[in-house]
Amino acid sequence: MLLYESIARQIVQEIQEKSLPHGYKLETLDQLTERFNTSKNTIVRALETLEAHGHIYQIRGSGSFVRRRKRNYYLDLLSHQGYQSSLKKLSLTSKLISKEIIPAPEFVCKELDVDLGEPLVYIKRLHYIGNFARTLCIEKSYYKQSVVADLPLEAINDSIFDYIQNELDVMIGFSDTYIKVEKLKKQEADLLKLHVNDPALVIEEIYYTKYGEPFDYSEATYNYEEAYLYAQASSFAK
Amino acid sequence: MLLYESIARQIVQEIQEKSLPHGYKLETLDQLTERFNTSKNTIVRALETLEAHGHIYQIRGSGSFVRRRKRNYYLDLLSHQGYQSSLKKLSLTSKLISKEIIPAPEFVCKELDVDLGEPLVYIKRLHYIGNFARTLCIEKSYYKQSVVADLPLEAINDSIFDYIQNELDVMIGFSDTYIKVEKLKKQEADLLKLHVNDPALVIEEIYYTKYGEPFDYSEATYNYEEAYLYAQASSFAK
């Protein structure tokens, strides 16, 4: 992690720990520069990162101010590596429905930029909130076998992304997220303990390595009664 | 607009005009510095802005690369000032259902940080895609009267945000977006030409001035057959 990133994280932590309110003025550029014993440039970059991620807003000539925090329970669409990772904050349990090696089907080829038939590790899981009490979503994931090799059961039960990053040394770079709303079909309705034609929130995510290679395409169908999303926009032009 | 922002915009425009593919390597830092006849620092900031907004990814020691563009038809949740503004790209028509001055109801007070009863300009509109052919959403907006004074009919028919920025000189800073899925109730179903209990995508947005004052709370109920959202995440820690 670069210095400005670690300073940015430290400031976020302070905002959270002290529950600083919306509009609270942070220390000045000079004060932050002195406190972190670094260059003005590094602080400027840290503040810009914080602004881009919706933690603060900057007013030219006045300083940096804390932004309102999201409502409880809503999950941040843009936190770190997408929606899935912010789910970790909930107490989730999962059930593995199937795991197999399959030849890439056509609709996955264009998402992962692979040839028809290229081997993929396909994993279908059902996620619950709490101890199998409330269904959260059905997740179908397609991983490039050339990137993840095999995913052992321990990795699937734990965190697949932690395994990929720590054990396989594949760094995850960024992701694309697509959201749409549909009506539930029989099979999903049964799994989610809902009714046919109930609303379904469908979130597709494509994850890329830090070298820009797409390696994971997943489609998750959410129980609409449990799905609350949040996104903080910082404006492009100030 | 600051220099690095205008350079960032110019690069985005080039990416779009030339339809540069995912993974396309941009000019080097030195080349960009020379071309834009500016400092390295300014180019670094422009590239970071582009990365934060999901247009490029940077690999340390290798350079900057173009990110995949979103699917056609999906609307960018984070584009400039939220979802509403990216709707402008569709050919939309609107029908004003009501406009009145109302005392702030309780559920709006906490969103806009106002006292109960403070006067708000309340606007309810129905938006269509194309020439009143397909319903897109029902939008209820609550504007602080102390910020927008009155919103004349021309402004409502045109773009309220353009009016606020250009005529009232109130600069819009950023927004919070909340997304949930519900079942349609009778009144909304009728307006959207859908059925009771059909899925409804509900998007709440709170807009702030660049000084951090919340001034507009809006709740839009979307026709699920027309609502496709997109969000590009850049990772926090590279």
C-alpha cells in the first residue's frame, strides 16, 4: 500500500471511530502534513482518494469536511471490491449447491473474454443471513480455471477472494457491476423461500486482476426483502 | 474546472471517440506531460481521477490502460451527479403530475436535515422513454425552498438541475444513492402501466450543494422492465 493510501485509511478510521458528523471540518492541509510527517502532495492525494470514495468533500479555500455516513443495513456497492465484499459485514452462512469444472458457455465467454469451451470452475451457492435463518441470495460464479486452478472446499467455505489473493497470489484489481430487476422463476423462488413472480434483484459482477484480466463472472439473485444497496457519488467536476 | 480535470475529460473523450478497447495502453506519463504541456503532477492527478471513475486502470511500472466500457442501455449509477443525470442520454419525456409548496413531512426532515414544517417545493413527475411510449419512473422530489426559492414551470419541463446551477448559481456537489426493491402498489402500478405486486426498483437520492448542504431528496419508482443500472468500482488498495 502506498503512503497516501495508508493515510487515507487512517483518516477514514478516525472518522468512523469518532463518529464525526456530516460537515465536520477536518484538520487543515498544513496540520495533516505535520501530523503525518509527510509532503503536502501526499496529503493532497490522500484527501482526493477520500473524496473519490465519498468519505469527505472538499471546498476550495475552506478545507475538507466529513460526509454523511450511509444508513445502517444498506450495503455499499462500491466499497473496496464491490458488493460481495461488503456482505462480509453481515453474519453470513453459505451452503454449497454445486461445484464443477465446465466448458465456458456462450454467455460467459463475452464477459470473461474466453473462447467457447475453455474450462471454468463453476460454483453455485446459497447465502443466508444469520444461521440459515433468512435467505439472502443464490450466487452462480464462473472462474477461469487458468487463473484459479482449482478451488478447494476450504476456500469456498471461507473466502474465495482471500484464498485467491493470499494463496494463489492473484491480486484483484477492480470490478464491473450490473443491476437489474426481474420476476423470480420457480427454481430460484424455491431456493430463496419466496414465491414465483416475486421481485428479484439480480447483480452481475465481473472481477478483474490488477493486470486487467477478467477472471470471475458471477450472477447473484437476491431476496428482495433483504437487499438494500448504497452508492455515494462524488462529482466529476467540482 | 481545474487543469487536471479538463485533461481527464479530454482523455475520456479520446477513449470514447476512438472506441479504444479494454487493455489498450495509453501514452506514458512523459508523453502525456509533453502533449498537454503541463507538470507530471497534473497528469498523475488526471490519471488518478480517471482511475477513480472507472475509465482506466494503472499498473505500477507498466502504465495506464483503458477499462471495458459498460453495456449499452445500462445507466451509470455514479456518472457525474448520480443516476438522474445519465438518464438524459435516453430520449425522455416527462409529465408533471403535481407541484406544490408543502411543510416538510417527517421522513424528509432527516434526509434534508430540516425542521418539521419547513417549506419545501414538492414535485411529482412521470418520466417516459421516447414519446410517452414506455413508462420509466415516477419521481417525487422535495427541494428546500430556502435553496431553490421557486421552480418555474419552464425549469421543471427542462432540467431542474441546469436551472438551479445556471440561474440560481447553486453548485451541486455530490449525492447519496439508496436502492431497494419492493412490490408495486395500486397507484404506482396504474401510473407505470404495470400490475399490482409487480417488482419495483426504488431509488432514493439526496443531493448536496458543493458546500455540503442537502437540498433535494427524491424517491423514484422505476418500471422494472426498463431499469438497468451499472457501477464501476476501482479498488481502494491497489
